[in-house]
Amino acid sequence: MVCIAAFVVFSILGIFSAKYRALAKESFSCVFKRLTFKPCDTGFDRKIKAKLTGKLMDTHPRLAKILYLNFEALSWIFIALMLASFIISAQSIYNLAKYKTCNPAHPEACILSPEDLKPIE
């Protein structure tokens, strides 16, 4: 399931750097196949797993082993955290637009104020 998270990440990175565009295309292909209940035959999951594990192998071999053995579960956890982050960010933006504070229950907890949103003249 790493292809879903990779699609989001590489799509954003692909806007700024051409080297990530090929990975974004490959991850989109994998996501599309998974959404149509077909197996991802691009090998994208294995490629990302090997790249991440290989980078960790030199410095943290035990952590690399844990990552390699639990890659699917860790990718699901990453996706859940990413979705939760998007939801919380969207809620904060909504509260900021409607109530002029990120958190209406505790307005002092918001680091942004309506003055911060005004355009610089």
C-alpha cells in the first residue's frame, strides 16, 4: 500500500523537481491498479522497499531489518497518519476562515491570527 502514500509525496515533489515525476507516474499506475482490484505488477513497492532498506542498512542494520519485515504494516500506519494530518489541517483552515482562529475552544493556542492572513501592502 506504499504506492498511495508515494503517489501523494512524489506528485508534490514532482512539481518542483523533474527527477520525481517518473516515480509519481509509476506510483499512480500502481494506485490505479489497486483501486481496480488488480495486483500492482510494476514492482514499485519492492523498489521503494529496497531503496529505503538499503539506505538504512549502512547506519542502522537492526532498524533496516525491522523496516524490511514490517514494510506493509508501516506503510499502512504512514497512510493513516498522513490522512489524519490532512484532516486536522483542513479543519484548522476551516476554523481559521470561519472563526478567525485555528481552535475556537482555545483561541490562544492558535499561532496564526487574522492579521497574519492580510496581504502585505
